[in-house]
Amino acid sequence: MLKNYFKIAIAVLKRRKFFTFISLFGISFTLTILLVLAAFIDKAVNDTYPDRKRNRSLYANKLELRGKESMNSSSLSYYFINEYVSKLKTPVNIGISTRYESTNTYVNNRKVVIDYKYTNAAFWDILEFEFIEGKAITKQQVDNAEHVAVITEALKKEYFGDGNSPVIGKYIEADNVKYRVCGVVKDLPVISYLFYSNIYLPITTSKTKFNTNKDWYMGNFNAILLAKDAADVPKMQKEYADMIAKLTMPDKQFDRINGHADTYLQGYVRSGNEERSGMLYAILTVTLFALFVMLLPTLNLVNINVTRIMERSSEIGVRKAFGASSKTLVYQFIVENLILTFFGGAIGIVLTVLVLYYINSANFIANLDLTVNFTVLGYAMLACLVFGLVSGVYPAWRMSKLNIVKALKA
């Protein structure tokens, strides 16, 4: 039966090539947009390099001070992390780093833009960077404020040339200071907002931001809190919230402090209003966007399918006259529509591969490598199924209601 439906569907598609082209274009273009979006979200959310202990980690990267007429929101100060966060009992380790900043350096009269970040030793214990050369910055090097650096593979090529010769022990300039390279790691895309940098430096070598005496909560630092196991994460999150609730106001103009130790995804989508997570807004935005993108081609496909039904009214009348039930005709038409949709889906997947290749090659986002993986393919199959059913049900219902006499006269 399905084989016959497939043959009929191919014959119908060949009958009106222009309508077929419009249908396939709408389906494939829509799926390409959705799949590229899905690939980006999948990369941002599910790529755990170098954060493979994410299931037992929380991330504190923002505080918000609010008053009746004023508001101040920023990353954490080193003083705040050292005096409060580090004294929490649940975390077994706390990685500290600054937000990345950019500086210019010159190599052979050529300007090189370097994104740099300061870290403590625990940052390297918690995160599992893939080292191409050398090793991580050690606690001894941090304590001694040694001018050492871990750089990325991309920066190695740009600063030292494209050769494969080792660079461990060579010197690189960042923030107007010379640092000895102690390690080279695999690149990170900039969307890895807590970990991305071109060069990582000991926190104790920072000239302006490492200040333990400044009695102020706001600064330029982030913290990664690591629990002993995943079961301790809720306890660690509550302990952090309790600590925030007990803080004294650093200034009379403020009367409330908001701060959170978030899971990775919560921190990624936090809206900026620290009283609530941005998770709901993110899910709602993505859902509405997907529905909007799918709505227009679905309506277009419905109209085309209704037109096809009117053209096939004689065929439908003959089949009804020979005993075909409405249920059989509805089933046939939905199967035909699903076949059309999956043809468009296959084209959409091919277009997605080409678009992702172009995006990766153009390097619109540094070090971002988008791929069509099994998760994204699952989204594609689900989208095809929804597309086929939604755009096929109404036309199939219209077809089943055709009167035999009127259909044969058409």
C-alpha cells in the first residue's frame, strides 16, 4: 500500500512542477533556518569542552545592587570571592578568572589582537583543557606571580607563525608585559562566555584588577564552584543564596542584593534582571521564533495542497464511487504530504550542511565549529513530521468531504 502511495505522490509532484518547486523551496528553506539555529544552540548548550564537570558545577558571575532610584550590576570582585564565596562549605574547589579583555601587540610590524584572561590555579584543576603542548599554570606559579602563559592554538599560529615547531619557553607579549609560554590548548569559541580567551595568565600578575583590600562586592571576576558530586549541587546553590541574603549593603543608596550561583544554562540565559532567571524568556523566544518561521511555509503548503485537491477531484470521485472510504483517502493524502515534506527535509539538510560550512569557513564567530550532529538530525526529523502533519491534515479533511457527484462533474 505504501509503495502505491509513494508512486502516486511522485506522479502528483511531477504533474505541477511549479507548485512542487514552491512547496519544496518553502520546506527546505524553513528547515535550513531551524537547523542552523538548532546547531548553534546545541553548540552553545551541549558542548562541554573544557567544562566536562558541568554536572557538578555552579557559576557565579554577576551581582546586582538595587535601590529605590539606583541599580548597579557587574561581575564579582576578588575581595567578594575571597572573603565570602571561598568560605562556603559545600564546594570542594573554586576556580577564579576575570572576564576576557582585548589588547593589541605587534609582531614584525603586524598588529595582533589578543584576548587575555587572568586565572587562579584551581581554574585549571576544574576545567579539562586539551593541551597540544606543555601544561597548565600551577599553583606555585600563581603564588610566585610568575610571568607564564597558556595560549590557544590559533594564537600560536598567528603570533609565532604557521610552523609546527614547539613554542614552550618562548615569550609572548600581552597587556604590555612579556610572558613565557608554558602551554598551548585547543581553541574555544567566544560563545563559551566563562572560559574563552586567547591567552591565560596567572591572576597574581594582574596590574590593576587583583586587589584584595578593596571592600567592594563588584569587580571583574567570575567563580566556578565545584561540588563533590552532582547530588551536592542543590545544597551548594542554596548555601550560596543564603550567603547572599546575609550580606551587608556596601552603600546606603542600595537596599537589596541579588546574586546567584547558576547552572551553566541558567547563567547563559539569565536576562540581566537578577531577581529571576532568563530561562523562561529564552525558551519562549526560541519557541515563538520557530513557530513563526514554520507558520508561513505551512500556510503556503496548505493552500497549495488544497489547490491540488481541487485538481484531483475527479480522481477522488472515482475512488469514492468504487468504495474508497474517507479514512483511506485521508490516510493516502497525509502519506503523500509526508513524502513531499521529507523530500524537502532532505534538501534542507543538504542546504544546512552547505550553510554551516560557509559559516565555519567565514569565521563569523572566532573558533566556532558548527556541525549537523545526531541531535540536530533528530530536530530535523521531528520538524519534518510536524510540518507534514500540520500542512496535510486540513487539506486531507477537505478531500474526505468532497461529494461524489460534484467531484465527478468537476
